[in-house]
Amino acid sequence: MSNGELKHLVLGLFGLHLAVLALGLWRLGRPAVLGLSALDAAAVLLWLALHPTGFRPPVDWPVVALGAFEGLVLIAVAMAARGVRPAVAAVWFAFAVHLIASGLAVAFALTFKITRLI
């Protein structure tokens, strides 16, 4: 992946999060927030499943915590889809965390030039 591709990817993800946030401020955006939160969590869990080195000894505890957080996000999305009110608040919290993470990824991609991306 080149620097240009990385910049386009993170800008696109950040723009998608901002668009869903704008929709989420109206009542009709709730399914979009649920869907994007589930998609974010599933993508991170899929990446962790394809790259399980953080779970092998020595265990990388921040990676394990990330996997646990994203697993809880998927559970919260499923509960929020069924109308559980505390789960809706948890999904909004997870969406805010994902929005902040995508914003930080944009700042990173626009600040640093990566000479080797694997």
C-alpha cells in the first residue's frame, strides 16, 4: 500500500464516519450508526483473526483488549437492534471511539510519510 492509497483510505473512512454521524443526529440515522459500528467491529475482528500474532505468547494485552472491545461492540449492536436502551448508548460510545480513531488515522496519514507499508 502506498502513502497515497493510505491517505485516500483513511480520508474515505473518516468521511464515512462523519456522514453517518450527520445522519445519526436525526432519528433516521440510527440504523446507519448501528450498521457502521458493526462493520467497524467486524473488520477489526477479521483483521485480528487473520493476524493472530498478538494472541500468541508473549501475549500482547492491548491487542487482546482491542479484540474484547470490538467483540463487546458487536454484542451491543445486536442488543441495540432489538431495542435495549443501554445497548444503544454503548453503541453510540463505540461509534464515538471509532470516529476518534479514524480521525487520528487521518492525522497520522497526513503527518507522516511511510517508506514501507506491509
